[in-house]
Amino acid sequence: STQSTGSYAFNYATEYMDKVHDHLYLFNVHDEPTVVYGGYATPELIQSLHDVEEKRSKKILVHYGHKAKELGIKYTMMKGSASNAGELICKAVKQYHINNVVTGRREMGEVKRFFVGSTSKYIVENADCNVIVVKIPVGPEEEHTEKSKIIQAEESERIRRLVEVEEEHKKDEAERKAILEKVKADEERERAERIADEAHHSKERIDKLIHVFTFQEELKKKVT
């Protein structure tokens, strides 16, 4: 289920299911961060974003698990991550022999829906069971708006902090690289200066040796 209409789906399912005999599967699937950020994020940032989504999924599942328990409903919580949430849900339907799926519908524009695809549409077309897509509010409206705002604000803040940490990390890396390059440049300059100095002194020594040799030869001639 999605954050915007997931609670509608939960309320619809628990309203019409047989609370004595039916079993409720609470399934939350989040997008793989590589799908959204893979083009420019580092592996460390991808892992951090994945951890954020995992915590968010757990928080949502615990919320609905608590509600199901209060209603006296037998339930199982499941979470996952995938580039195609609908495909993962359809696999779960087959594996756990689920008879009915109740899902919300993610709010997105028509252009984005065309390129990204609709999870609810995929489930309707591919799940081996009956599928109900809940589009309108079911249950107390204030619960949907407040819970959604709180979760969204918390996760947005976490992602903002992660991006800030990543930017600081890149800045520190750039500064370290600049310092290292300066150190290398200074070492190369000093090395070049030493080589030039050694070459100069070597020439002076050779000149002195030649001078001494010449002087000795002149002395020999005078003696003889």
C-alpha cells in the first residue's frame, strides 16, 4: 500500500473481512533507492537511503499491526523493496495463497504514471486473485492526513540530513584531495630543487678536480 491511500485500504479490508476466520497480510513495499538516486548517489548514500526506507516500512507496519491487534484480527506483517512493487506483491499472492488484495492508489500525474507505471494497475492485471483498489477515503479522515504528514515530515528530514552528510563528505574529500595535491606539488618542487642543487655542486666539484689536475700537471712540467 502507499502512504497516501494505504490507510484507506486497511480500513476497507478490516471493515469487510471475516475477522474470525480470515487472515490479514500487511505488506509494505518501498522503492529501491537505486531507481530514484542511482544516477548520481554514492554507494554509501544509497545504503543510507535504503536504511531510512526500511525503518519507515517497519514503522508503518507496526502502526497497522497494532491496529489489527486491537480489532482482534489475525495478521502477518511483510515488507520488501523492489524496482517494481506490483511484481513483488503478485509473487507474495502466489506464494502465500492470498485470495484478495486490497490496495491504495499512489497519487501521481498522468505523465509520471505513464513512464513509471501504476502499481495498482499492475496488481489488477497480474495478481492471481481478486483485487480491490481503494481510491476514496475510508475511515476517519484526520488519521490519514495527520499520520501521513508526520511520517512524510520525518522521512523528508532524515533524507535531508543524509544528503547534507553526503555533501559534507564530498567537501571533506575535495579538501583532502587539494591538500594532498599541494603536498605532492611541494615535494616535487623540493625534489627538483635538490636535483638542480646537486647538479650545480657536482659541476663545481668537477671543475675543482680539473683545476687541481691541471695545476699538478703544470708543476710536473716545471720540475722536469
